[in-house]
Amino acid sequence: MKQFKIILPTVAEAKMFVAAASRCNFDIDVFYNRVIIDAKSILGVLSLDLSQILTVQLNGADAEFEKYLKKLAPENSSAA
């Protein structure tokens, strides 16, 4: 399992994240504090505090999605 730290500063970014996650054929979870959300659930992702750094856990591998997650890393975000 791989983990990535990301930030989704806008609702538009959150929607793009869910769309990208939905293209993967394995489970992807998003963690914030003690809350675990299915990354493919737009309502779940939007229920998180999007101003905070989130942890994404992949239960599979997809090089393109991992590259996308690296772009969402807090150090690459203008909102961080």
C-alpha cells in the first residue's frame, strides 16, 4: 500500500480528484483525523475539511494516478 499527502484547495480540485480516482480499478481511501472516506465518493470527499492536508492510501498501483497525486502534494499547492 502506498500513501500520499495531498491538499484539495477547491471544490473543482476535489471533483477532479474523485474523477481520477474513479478511473482506478482498486480501492482508494482518503484519511483525515479519524475519518476514512472512499476516494471515489464525491459526497464523501466534499464532506472533508478541504483546507487541511489529507492522506490518500492506494490499495493498488497506477502510475498515472500516482503522478497526479504528486501534483496535489502540499508543497506543490499554492494554497498551502
